[in-house]
Amino acid sequence: GVIERWAADDLTAATAWVKQLPQGPLRDRALESLATSWVKQDPQGAVVFVQTLPEGASRSKLLSQAACAWACQDAKAAFSWLQALPDGPARNSALIGFSDGLAVQKPEQAARFVAALPAGDLQTAAVLKVVNRWVEDNPSSAAAWAAALPAGPTREQAVTAAARQWLQGDRVAAEAWLQKTDLPAEAKAKLLHK
């Protein structure tokens, strides 16, 4: 959009204009456009900027996007920054974005990273980011990893996500794999539209 192009040409002026907007949906959309452009130019700078924003859904989304882009460009630096963040919503958003970005470059490393997270909603969100990225390039490996996760809701969601995406690209191979999983019969039928 307009703000993305403006930010690409003059990041300082675009940032100043967006900051003066009143709180609300227009400002949120403008911040997203600004951050999208900023992340492409300087993910580390975008992260610093986003951390100055007030807490909320928009900040969380932007922090996740910035962490994702930074992990794609320099996973080691992004990970160091991530480790320094205090526990809380900002860290959780950044962790999910980092997992997504790492999965773009190194899906096996991202898989090990998210598998080591404590079980719960955060781990599930990170696992789903990784499996959805990984299945784009190597569906059989992503699906096998998802199926090898410890039994529970995270594994079921990961297997479902891998199957759903794989079915779109190679239905025959995905169906054969899906039949071998321990996913409940009704979940398999739903995926296969039977």
C-alpha cells in the first residue's frame, strides 16, 4: 500500500506520520503497513520499534512478523534477542514468529526448537507454524515429524495441519500416510471429506 511504499522511500517520515495517528483501526492498519516495509529493510530495527508500541493484539502481531523476518535473515541474532526478552505476551509472540522464520530456512532445527518448549498453547502455536512452513517444501518429513510428537492435542493438531496442506499438493501420498496415523477415524474422514 501507500504507507509501505512511503516507508520504503522515507522510513523516518512515514514513522512520524503513523505515530501521530489516533488510536484505532486506521492506526493499527497503518502500523502493520509500516512494519511490513520496515521488516524488509531492517528486521532488527523493526523489532525495536514494535517494542515501543502499546501492548495489544496489533503489537503482538507485528512483533511476531518482525521476529519471523529477523529469523529468516539472521537466526542467531534473532535468537539472542529472543532469549533476552522477559516472559510474557511479547516474548510469546516473538517466539512464535521466530519459530516460523527459522522453519523457512532450517525446518529441522525449528522442529527441535519448538519440540523442546514446555507443553501448552505456546508450544502448540509454534509447532503449527513450523509444520505449516515445513510441509510446503517437504511434506513427508513434516508429516513424519508431526506424527512423532508426543501423544496429545498438539500432535493431533500438527498431524491435521500437515495432512490438510499435503492433501492439496499430493493427495495420493497424503492419503496413504494419513491412513497410517493414529488420528481418530472421524478426523481422518473429515480431512478426506468422506
